[in-house]
Amino acid sequence: MSKGTKTQKEATRLAHAGREPARQHGFVNTPIYRGSTVLFPTVARLEANAQDFTYGRMGTPTVKALEEAIAELEGGYRTLLTPSGLSAIATALFAFVSAGDEILVADTVYRPNRRFCDNVLKRLGVTTIYYDPLIGAGIKSLITKKTRVVFAESPGSQTFEVQDVPAIVKAAHAAGAVVILDNTWATPLYFKPFAHGVDVSIQAATKYIVGHADAMLGAITATEEASRAVEKAHEDLGLCPGPEDVYLGLRGLRSLGVRLERHQRSGLEMAHWLAGRPEVARVLHPALPSDPGHALWKRDFTGASGLFSIILKPCTQGAVAAMLDGLTLFGMGYSWGGFESLILPFDPADYRTTTTWQAEGPALRLHIGLEDVEDLKTDLEAGFARLGARA
């Protein structure tokens, strides 16, 4: 790691964290290390595992560079990389639970997270209890002697409820439970999980860290105390991301600051514009003063990314399809965080169990990419015209 980066401004740390050009013959970027076998010079070193790298699955210089950089930016003790965001979530949960335990999970979490809890953890004897993300300090009433983990996602990745993370942390820690937070939306730049007391922070690095929709990657960052359990689970599960994907994560990380500034600026402009459209009933974006979560967002976050949702006024599914099918700049696809703008219809009513989803009309999630916002408005204007013709 470059010397003195912890005292420097974030933009400087993004450019230098995890880099050691002197060890790479002066090359600026850590190269892609591919391999399984790592040789030991002596029997003593072999038996003691006394070197930085021992086996490809346990890490390479490429992996170490990205892990060190993310840990520094998040403010955690140790980061471990995984092949995807979901594998990061699963590994972090596995680290702290056993048969007979309970976990509390926000009812608004990423849907594959819910499937993992309802299918895999249930089969292993772990009970998942879903809680209202707006519960705040009231979560104390749900914590029992069996509660091992409180899992938060703030804001929710579809409907963008902002959680009172410090209040949840206080209640969880008082009962000896670990708090895991999915920090993908805000990234380490716009929310500092460990400054707010979180024990483990998850990043679907596929999204803003990679930033170009061309790699799958997850990251788990933990405090020193929590990292012991995470390291063991990570090793026991045999997880290791592909070397090219790790390199692409390093590449993306260097431009994360400037990209997020653009995503934030364009996202807010589009959110304000959409709030004034006659076809839109509501915009779900915590950085808007009109949003119910705005006060908490303003207190705890330092910025907003390019992902938010809108609720349309009542219209038919055929009208929504006509709107979306003809878009030329907004693609329809899962994920987000890349340079491209995306739009996706969703309806969480069927899979929430603690909260009730009620909306005036169909819901659309948008990711505002790096295109010119006037062009994006033109694309959506044409879409709204098609919707109006079919409504």
C-alpha cells in the first residue's frame, strides 16, 4: 500500500490505495496474477506457511491489492473478495450462524438475499425473521437470546427505505448480535459503515466498484474482531474470484470518485424531472427533500448514487410494456452501477412478509448512467408518449 494514504483525501486514496509500483518493476497497476501453485523455498517455510502467498485460492498480489484498497476506503480491518455480491452475503451470514440460531433481516433486502435465507439457511436450521426497515431502535423488541445477526440494507435496493443504522447497531450490540450491512448503493465513499458501528460491510463490487458491467465480484469488509469468523468461513467455503474480475475491480476503483459524482448529479436531475412528470405519482429517492427517508439520509450519508425508483400513476401493464419496449438508451436488465442507464419494472408485493407494499401504480427502478441527461429525458419522454397512448 502507498505510504501515508490514510491521512490523505479520499480522491487521493482512490488513486493510490493498494498500489505498490516498486514491487511491480515500476508499473503503475498491479498485474493479473493467475495461478494455483505457489512454491516454498524450504521445508520450514512450507510447514509454517511463512510467506505472503501460499496457494492461489488463498489470494494473489492482485487480490491483495484490491482487498487492501477496499478495506482502507470502508474503514474496516480486513476485506475478503468473493465471486459475486450474493456470495459475499452468503459467506458473511455463514460466518456467524449455526443450527438453532435466528437472524433478523430487513424486509426490503435484495431478493436473492431473501432466497438464500429462506432456502439454504432454513434447511440448515437457521430461522430468519424479517423486520420493517423503518423500525430503528424498536428492533430491540425482536432480538432474543437466539439472535446472532441483524442484517441491514440501507437504502433498500428497490424501494429505498433508509434505515436508522446507529440505532439498530446500539440495540444489536447490547444483545451481543453482529450487524451486517449491504453498503452497495452508497459505496464506501458515501456511507462509512464502521464509523456508524457496523461489524461487517458487504459490497456487490460488480456494481459501482467494477463500474463497467463487465465483471462479477463481491467484497466483505469486517472489523478486527468480526474478521476472524469471516476469514474462516471464506476459507472453509473455498471462495476465490477470477483474476480478470479482480483486475477489473481494481481498474474500476480508480475512477469510482469521478463516476459517482456524475451518477449522483445526473440521478438527482432526472429524479427532480421525473417528479414533475404528469405520469409519475412518486419518486423514491432519499436525497430528495420530499422523501420520507431524507432526514436520515442527510444525517448519515455524504452522497447518493444513480439508483432510484418511481411509481407511475395507475395504468395497464400493456402501457408499461409499450413504454419500456421502445426505449433506446435505457436498457432493461438486472444489476446496476455501470456506465449505462437501466430501467426495470418490479413488484415486491408477493415476496415481502412483514411490510405491505402499496403503490398507486406500477413501479420502475432506474439506474442513471453516464449519458447526457437531456438525451435520457428525450428517451423517457418518447416512452411516456407511448404509455399515454396505451393507458
